[in-house]
Amino acid sequence: MLKDFKAFIMRGNVIDMAVGIIIGAAFGPIINSLVKDVIMPPIGLLLGNVDFANLFVVLQPGNTHGPYASLAAAQTAGAVSINYGVFINTIINFIVVAAAVFFFVVRPIGKMNARQKAAQPAAAPTAPTTKECPYCYSQISIKATRCPNCTSELK
């Protein structure tokens, strides 16, 4: 049983997946910093400094009745609220992260792989190793003189 477990762990796709998860976990903060510190400030300027985080609807007031100036004030007062602004921020953040990963990681790697494929010489065509039996239409060795499936003699 231990040998089977070792064989499972050492399979190539399990190792590749583990490396991918580790690299992804290490790469996450880099992408989050790119989005938060580089991409979102210009987007915030374009949207006129709109802060979606303070968009909410109070369902039930808390200990102190409001109007609440911010979501933090409402949460401090214990109000029950629908925080749709935080949801909008999360969606925008996801879209920007997805775009950053696509344009800064996926596309460059795809172009690099395409250049590497183009640089490799084309493989020479190989001679066929099988032929079709004219009687039963199964694939057989090109050297066969009799079909192993229908036992017909081949010319």
C-alpha cells in the first residue's frame, strides 16, 4: 500500500499541480499589489474618486439609529446591512486581476510558446505502419499477409 501511495505522489501531474499551487500562492500577492497599487488608482481617478465600499442598505438599525456616514459606522453600531458596494468592489477587483493575469502572464507565455514552436523544425513524415483489410476494414500491420480478424488472405 505504501508503494502505491508513493507511485501516486510521484506521478508527474501531481508534482506539476503541487508546484503550480505553490507558485500560484506566491504569485497572488504580486498580482494583488499590481491591481491595488498600480491599476486601481488610475481607475479611481477615471471614476471620479467613487468609493464603492460605502454603498450599503440598512435592513435593521443597530444600537444607535442612523443615518450612518459609512459602512464602518453602521457595522460598529451593529446595524444589519446589505453591503452591495463591497460586492461591486470585489467584482471590479476580480475583473482587473483576471485582465492583469491574462495580459501580463497568459498572453506573453502563449506568444513565447508560439515562437518556440515556430523555431522548431517540422518533423519528417513517417511511413504508415498499418493498412486496412479490404474485407473486414480493420487496421492491420502493413506486413501482414493474412488478416488476424477475419483470416482473409491478403495480396
